[in-house]
Amino acid sequence: MQKSEYRSACARILLFIAGTFLFTILSLPIFANATVNPTEVEESLTCQCSCGLTVHSCNHLQCSFAVPAKQTIAEQVGQGTAKEVIVQSFVAKYGEKVLSAPTTVGFNLAAWITPFLALIVGGIVVSLISLRWSRQRAQQGAKEKQVSDPQTNAYRDRLKKELDTFES
Amino acid sequence: MTHLGTLALALAFVLAVYATCMSVWGAASRREMWIASGTNAAYAVFGCVLIAVVALLHALLTHDFNVEYVSSYSSSTLPVQYTVAALWGGQKGSLLFWTFILTVFSTIVLAQNRHKNRELMPYVTATLMVIALFFLGMLNFITPPFERLAFTPKEGSDLNPLLQNYWMTLHPPSLYLGYVSASVPFAFAIAALITGKLGDVWIRTTRRWALTSWFFLSIGNLLGGRWAYEVLGWGGYWAWDPVENAAIMPWFTASAFLHSVMIQEKKNMLKVWNMVLVILTFALTIFGTFLTRSGVISSVHSFTQSGLGPYFMTFLILTLIVSLGLLFYRLPELKSENELDSLLSREAAFLLNNWVLVGLAFATFWGTVFPVLSEWVRGVKITVGPPFFNKVNGPLGVLLLFLTGIGPVIAWRRASAKSLRRNFTIPLIAGVLFGALFFLFGYRNYYAVVILSLCGFVAGAIFSEFFRGTRARQAILHENSPQALGRLVSKNPRRYGGYIVHVGVVLIFIGIAGSTFFKIEKQISLKPGETLEAGRYTLKYEGIKNSEDDHVSVQAAVVAVSVGGRQIDTLHPEKRLYKRQNQPTTEVALRQTLREDLYVVLGSYDAPSQLATLQVFVNPLLSWIWIGGIILVLGTCVTMMPSPAERQAFAQAPVKVRTGSEVGAD
């Protein structure tokens, strides 16, 4: 592989990875422009009846936590109270464990950042390894070319063509 | 009979110690007789554990309530199938069941390899027996299943009503089969590391075991989802509960292994990485067991909080230290000729796929253990629930779906611009058409359209692979279409079986997208004769029917379902009261079609006012999750079929039987 071809291939793969990332990030629901509704607030809170579900999903219709919580949320949303204020009123009463997901401040930020950080680091490692391996192959290819003769080249071209047809 | 069970477990423990020692000693001193003796002892361990399982089943079926386990998890009125399921319904029984499956698999592996892999097998036996020893140690010394009470209760406490469901008779065994079969590739990996036989023999030998593990983990997770959907009554199938997470994490790493192992087989690359994935998958199965039994993280699935956590954690840490230590020791010999012909190749796409799958496993692990970390660091208990996992894993899942479509259309070694253009055309057109079609049918949500378009893209990629292969056979061999398609698959079951699995994955994503973004929920209290509207359905509550037997009393609502003024069905959502545990449960009424599920729950019923509270969900496209699951399972079966080369090798292989004198001569 020529140096320019190699660079262009690298550029393409990096572009591909960048595009994939962009696509992923844009697909993140956290970037969605959402309007406040009772369901959204209910989904932000974990039911305390040990069902392990959110207040919205708790299937115990006579649940001592979810039922009054839903009523409170509906009333407050009806009064035009902001989502954050409603959620904070529950946190003040029951503690942070009432939230269905970690907050995005302080130590809790680590919960959100670490998976993506690990993914980015992993992505860089995978990219670097791929580049190194493809460079090794390119060097190997260059050595093979040095010892080639017209007949070998003809066979190599034919093999490449057939493999491309076979594997594509 | 229970005394026999206790004795059998004690004997199994002693035999497992003997099998481990003899196998290692025999291998180290190259004494075939000792190795054979160790193998025979491993077979005997299976026999002993089988006796213990039969003894516990006998105690359950004969209602021997003097046995603490029987008294805690069954009753005289429990139906037979659930009495049998009680074997894995509690802590002790499930540990015994786990050990039983492990010894069954050990026996199969030893029998399969009695004339093969002679250098690896003693260490495989030893590794499997060490794992068995850990569980047998628990059963003998920490949590004995045949423990007796000081008195005999007249009646048992019964099995948890949530477990009295037919899916529950299948879901735990499937998961256990998946978990335990991961021990076999792990044992071979350890044997390869110890002996230094690091070629692809251990990989080839264990490929089907890795597939088996993946197969059962897939079934286990799907059945678990189905159970949650039908029993828990919240209209969903996956809640990112810690124990659900524990079951999906090894599935992610096993999926990564099944892809990366192809690169090792084809190009002798990624030897270290494959070892890491095998070790990680096994470690995650133990971690999952630790989660359910330690009480560290609260979950609806957990067994009663017990003191088993530290033992499992110790075993897990020792496993990681020993296996990673061996891996580190063998690193120089594991260096492979890692070369990529091009960054635009299937190998590179598989590397990306591994990156995302391991990323998903890590994100799930991180979210699962973060509450514990938070408590350690800040002293504050927090919850990491579905919103976190949906936001973190959701985009990764979409990325994985995208890569599922990329893999088949990129050639091995190097993809030329021309081949990329040619191979991407059909998938891209399919993706656009798919998205547009769903949009026209009313599925108008940005994320849903993105996912559904990607589903079309992947489906198009798979279709074009089948189409081109079939066309090529027709052109060269003049076969008709069905013949060409059939032979295409049978000549390369691994490749095309894998594509069928991907079709299953696509359908699962369609089901997830439809049921996540277009779900309709209604909750209302009705008197007889009153109706409610949910989507295109009109539901008329007609009244309550009561029934009762010795075991359970049932209140069933009668709900007439109409569409456009025409009655199409009558549903009977139930509220059940299991008498022994005095615990009410819901029995969902389901009307399933390919278009959508109508899911009705009877929340409560007030007899004086005749007021019934109904919770109604309309879940679009949800059935495709189960259909996709079935296709995924069928595809996995296809990949496990022997290839023509394997069939030929099998047919030509001479059957070598070693006589006693030959063994003695060693």
C-alpha cells in the first residue's frame, strides 16, 4: 500500500469512527427536547416498595408509595411546578435513593461519564492497534514486492482478483 | 433418602478432590493411569450429584416437610411441575442444580475427548473439578440442602407465587445451562495456558461449547423477559434489574468472543484477547451468581439474603488472579502475527463490534455496581435504574445494530471502494425504505425511525448476502432457488447461521423500538358495563368471575374487546391469592398480534361497589421480540451444524479404542 493510499484509508476509518460517535451522541435521549409531563417525573423516581421499578412502572396498584406519589406529581404538574422542583421535594423527603438514575453532579457524574470515557479510551486503543497492525501489513507487503518477479505479480493479481470476487 | 443425598454430596466432594489431584499429578508425571483414575473419579462425581438431586426431588415430591428446604419452598397443594421447579426455586436447591449441570457437562466433555486432546484434558478435568469443588464445598459445609428441622411442620410455606409460572420452569434452567457451559471454554483456556498448547486446538474444541453457552444465555434472557412480561404486570419485559444485568453481561462478552474467535481461526490473531474474553465470560457468570446470593445489591430476583457473598467473592477473585496470572505468564507465547490488510475489512469491523459489545458489558457492570461504590465513597445509597441504562446502553445498542449491518457487507482482508459501493447499495436502499415505510404507517418518532431504518439496513445486508450466494450457486451449479439456498446454508452453516441469528437480532430491535416509543398506557376504574378506549381498542368491563381450589383463589375480570364497534375478543385478567403465602399476584390477559399486544391487568376489585381497576397497555410490534428470539435460537442451531469438512472428517475418522493393557503400558 502506498503511503498516500494508507493515509487516505486511515482518514476514512477515522471519519467512520467519528461519524459513528456523532451518530451515537445525537441519538442520546438526554439531548432530546422534552416537555414536562407526569410520566416523565414518575420515571425519574424509584418506587420504594421494593419492586425495583420506577414510580411510573410499579405494578402494585395499591402501592403505599407509588399511588400517593403519582397523585402528588399529578397535582404539582397541574399547578405548573417545574420537574426539578417536584423531584427535589421527593429527594428532600426520601433521600437520593428515590431517584431512578444518579444525578449529574459530584461523584455521581462518574456514573455517567465512566462508560463513555471507557468507550472512548477503548475506541482509541482499538484504532491505534488497528493502525499498527495495518502498518505492519503494509511493510510486509512492501517487502514481498521487493522480491517479486513479473510471473509472481501476475499470480498475485489473479489471486487478489479472485479473492475479491469470492469474498465480496 | 435425604441421608443418602447428604452422603452422596460428601462423597462427591471427596471424589472431586481426588479427581483434581490425580489429574494434575498424572499430567505432571505423565502417568496415564492416574489421569484415567482422575477422569473416572470425575464421572463418579456426576453419579453422586445425580443421587443428591434425585434425593432432593424425592423429598419435594413426597412432601417431606421435615427437610428445611422442602418446607420453605413447596407445599402439599403445589402443582407437580412447580414442585419439581422448587428444586431451583431456593438458594440451596439452585446451588445443587448448578453443581448437577456442571457435572453433567464435565461428563460430556470428558466423554467427547476421551481419545482427543490428551495433553489438555487432565487440566480440563482438574479445572472443572475445582469449580465443582467450590460448589460442593458450599453444599457440604455452608448451605446443606438436606438440613432437617427440629420438628415437622404440617404444611410447607409454598413456592413464591411469582415463580409459579410455566416460564419460570424454563427460565432458570436455561440461564444455568448458559452460565455453567461457560465453564467448559474456560477450563480449556486454563488447560491451554498451563500446558502452553496455545494453538487453535482449544478454540476449535470449545467453539460449540461457547455457542452452547451463548445459546442458553440467549434463551434464558428471552424467557426471563417473557416471564417478567406475563407475571410482573407492569407492561414491560426488561427493567435493568441487577440480576437481569448479571445475566446479560456474560451474553455480551460471549457474543464478542464468538465474533473475535473467527479472526483467530482465520488469521491467527487476537489470541490474548480471546483468552481474556473467555476468562471474563466465566468470571461474569460467577459474578452473576454472587449478585443473586450476596444481598449486596437489592433485586426482585435475589434469593434470601445469605452469608454466601464472601465465598463467591473470594472464589471470583481467586479465579481472576489465577487465570490472569497464567495469561500474563504465557504472554510471550501468545504473541500472534497481528496484521490487518486494511482498516476497511471485516476484521476491522469485528474489532469495532468487540469494542461495542465489551463497552456494553462494562456500562452494564458499572451501572450495576455503582450504588455499592456510591455507598462506599459517599456513604449515600443511590439507585441506578432503567433511565440510566436506557440512556447509556441505548445508543450503544443502536451502534451495535449499525455494525451488525456493516460486518456482512465488508469483505475479509480488504474492501475496495468498488465492492463497498456495490455491497452497500441494497442495504442503504432497504434502510431508507424501511424507515419511510414505518413513518408512513404512523411510527413517527425520531429515535424509532433511526432504529427501524438501521433494522432495514441490516436486513438488506443479510438479504443481499443470501441473494448473491444463491444466485452464484444457480449460475455455476444450475440449481433451482430453494435447492441453491438450502445448499448455500448447509455448505457453510456457520456463516449463514450467523446471518439468521442477525435476522433475529433485527426483529428483536424492531420489537424494542415499537414497544418503547409507541406504547399506550391507560389506567381506570370501571363498573360493569362501562368502557374505556386504548388506542384503536374499546374495552368493556362486564364483571368479575370468582373461582377457587385448595391452592389458589382467583378473581377474573371479564373484558370484551372491540375494534371499530365489532367485538374481536374477550379477555380475562386475573387477581390470584395463593393461600399458603397469602400473597396476591396478577395474571395478565394478553391479546397478541404481529401489529401489537393488548395487555390488560386487573389491579384491584372492590366487591361492594363492583368497581374494578384495569391497567391497559397497547405495545406495538412487541411480538417481534419473541419471534426474533425464536429465529435467533434457530440460527444458533444452524451455526452448530457440522460443516461439510467436519462431516467428512467425522465419517473418515477411525474409531480408536484403547484396551486395558494399552492404558497399563503407559
